[in-house]
Amino acid sequence: MSIIPQAFHFHLQKLSKTEKFLVAYSGGVDSHVLLHLCSQLKNSPSGFEQSFSAVYIDHGLSQHSNKWGKHCQHICFELDIPLTIIEVDARPKNGQSPEASARTARYQAFSQLLRNNECLLTAQHLDDQAETLLLQLLRGSGTKGLSAMPRVKPFSKGYLCRPILDYKKQDILDYARQHQLQWIEDESNQQQRFDRNYLRQTILPLLEERWPAVKENFAKSAEVLAESQLLLDDIADSDLQSLFFVNHNGDIEYDKILLEPTVKLLDANDDNNLECRHDQARLNNLLRQWIHINHLPMPSKKILEQIVKTVLLAGEDAMPLVSWKRDAIRCEIRRYQNKLYLLDVSMSYQNPVNSMSSQKDKTVPAADITLMQNQTVFLNKTNTYLRLSSTVEKGINKGFDRQMLISKTINVRFRQGGERYRQTPDSHSRLLKHWFQKQSIPPWEREHMPLIYWGDELIQVGHHIVNFSLINEGSGDRLRIIWQRTEELHENKLNSR
């Protein structure tokens, strides 16, 4: 099937709210054809209201990556399309494949570039779709994985679109030769140690000899499965609405669901009953959707069975745990006080060097820490940071009185057991253990929460103030002790540029 610019235009017209298209351009033939199609729309006599720009991601994994970036600059200059070059660290983390590491780094960079009402265009084609379906089959994926790649989906603040997904690789090569395009060849595409390359160069050609339409049929199956998945998602979303935990501020915490109503979906007394098997399938569907909306990797069917048997159906006083791992992401499901918790605990198994630290910032071990004003302190293995800052900066009218707070050393410690606190100087001291229980803070989170001491007095736990003797709600100079995740600080720095 020949690539027709008018048909390509039709796909982009469906994205009527899009104000700008960002083309993921690697310099290879697929993305070069995509970029060339965009340039034709840009310069067409009928005009095209939306603007185009391109981005080249330098993974740093090849000795030629810098040369490829210069090639991309040259092509974009000829086509009069602005180009952004971004260098990323795509080195695999522990347990992560090189393909997954590069993909994760690439899409993180894309997501930071994309703004509201903008759309990322990528050059996946029909052969890629067939390879993805086959890879997912070999991994034992369910309907969500076998749905392969959608043509359009929400991404970051905008959308991701694959406008040449209907075309085969040969169609793309024919177009490139017809228009005498110049492209680069990544030597890693020939290395069959990568699963996708092995399927592309060895398995799919054999299948095509026997079934010439195998790629088209795989793509059709992916579309049918995607339709089925939409219905399953609707059912799961409906089931989940009444199960999410709502905190005291009225906010939904999507990584927590209520245990009792979840268990009620399952009749655990008769494994051979047809209705029970239906309930089990419905519960599995709900759990998969819960994991999916939290952007975590899907567990295997065996792990899903363990979640039901050892976590949902455990004794009332038990605190069971089921974990699984995909690439560098490690997940856990736990239960505590009638709630199920879905956790990304990847950082608990790493001790990264934080690249955002400066001379004023420091990374510290889990021991006594002195907290100084306007200094960001990164806490090892917790992926969090502490900062002492003025409430005026945040527009907040409540905080610690500055003069009183800085009159003593502010130390940060971590829980050892037996800690006590007083809400006011005249009140009796209380065990911190009881405060944790009252706040419904699970035991596995307590050891990672920083304890902030003013001299010998415990005044704050994490972001919760427990001693109110230093609080100043009126006028005057006030300070806050901020405890947040490190990625939130990273996002704030990016947004301020």
C-alpha cells in the first residue's frame, strides 16, 4: 500500500484540538519518512494551521550518536523544521534490559517537552505492531498487552499519535527511495541478541513464507483485542469507583483500595462454581486495571493468584506481602487497616547518586542530620528530600515561628522505636507508635519517615506537625519544613526554566 500524503493528513486532522506536532526523529528511515510527510503538509498550498518541530534523543549508547544528531540537524534545516536535541542517560539499571532502558529514557524526555494541546508523532508501522503482538504473546500477556500499540492515546499533557501505523516497512522504504531521502542505519538493529531484532530478522520472515498476510492479520487481531480491552476497562472502572480510598481531605488516593468491599466481589467458598469463576475473573480484571492506572508493570497470572489468596484472603491481623519485578521496577501489594496498598518500591533497592545536588544541597545517610535554612537535604534510599523554607514563598499563613525555631539546632533522625512527643510544653508525652496508628500510617512506611527534632523535642514527622508549641498563625516571620518526593523537586526545577 503506497503512502499517500492526503491519507496522512486525514489522520492528523482528527486531532483537531492539537496546536503543535512534535516529531520523534531518530534519523532512521521510518522517522525520516514521517518527518518528510509533515514537511509536505507544512508547505502544502492548502495550508496547515498546526506547527511542526522535531526532537532527536541522544541515548549515548552508540559511538555514532553525536554524528547522527548532526545528520538530524542537517535534514531539519533542509526541511525548515526546528529541531531540539536532548541527551539522556539510557544506561540500563539493575535488572533492566537495554531496550527498556532506552525506551524509558526516551519517553521521559518526550513527556517533559510536550505541552498542553500538543501531540507527539512517532513512526511505528505495521511491522512494529506485528512484532509487538508477538513479543507480548511470548511473555504471556493478557488482552491489554496483546492490544499492542494504539494509534492515538493520551500522553503527558497532550497526545501520542502513530499516523503511519497502517503501512508496512516496505511501503516506508518505497516512499523514502521515491523521494530520494537520506537516512542513517543504527548498527544495533542488526544485533539478534535483542528480542525484537530476532523476531524481525528470523521469525517473521519464516512465518511470511507460509502465511504471507501474517503481519496484517496480527495487526487486525491487535485491533480486535483492543476493542475487547475497552469493554473490560469500562467494567473495571465501574467496579473501582466505590473501592478507592478517600482521605480526610476528600482526595482520592488511587494507590489504595478498600479491602472489605473488594473481597466481597469474590465468593471464595466454591472454586468449582461457574459463578465463582466469573467473580474471580472480574476481580482479576479489577486488580489489573488498578495496577494499570497507577502506571506500574502488570504481574503474571501466577502473581495475581497469589495477591488474591495470600493478601486479600489472609487473616484479619495479618500484614501479607506479594511482590513482582519488571525491568528495574519492583512492585508490592500489602494490606493494613482494611486497605490494600499498591507500592513502587524500586528506590528501596537502589542507592542512587542524586544528580540534582549542588553545593548548598547534600545527600545524607539515614542518621542524625542538621537541617539548615535554604538547604535541600536528600535522604538516601527514600527518594525524598527535606527543605526549611519561608512560608511567605508559598503564600501560607501558618508555620513555625522563625526566631523560636532557629534558637535551637534542628536535627533529623529516623525511627529506632520508643520515640515520644508532646503536642504542647505542658501536655504529657505520648508514644509515637500510637500516633502512627491513629494516622493509619502503615508500619513499612514509618521507618522511612524523617523525624524532625527541635533540640530534644520531636516537632514534625514527615510533613505532619506533632508539636504545636512553635506554631505562629499570626503575622511575623514563619518557616516550614517541607518533605517531598525527589521527582517533585525535579519537576519544579524543569517548570521554572
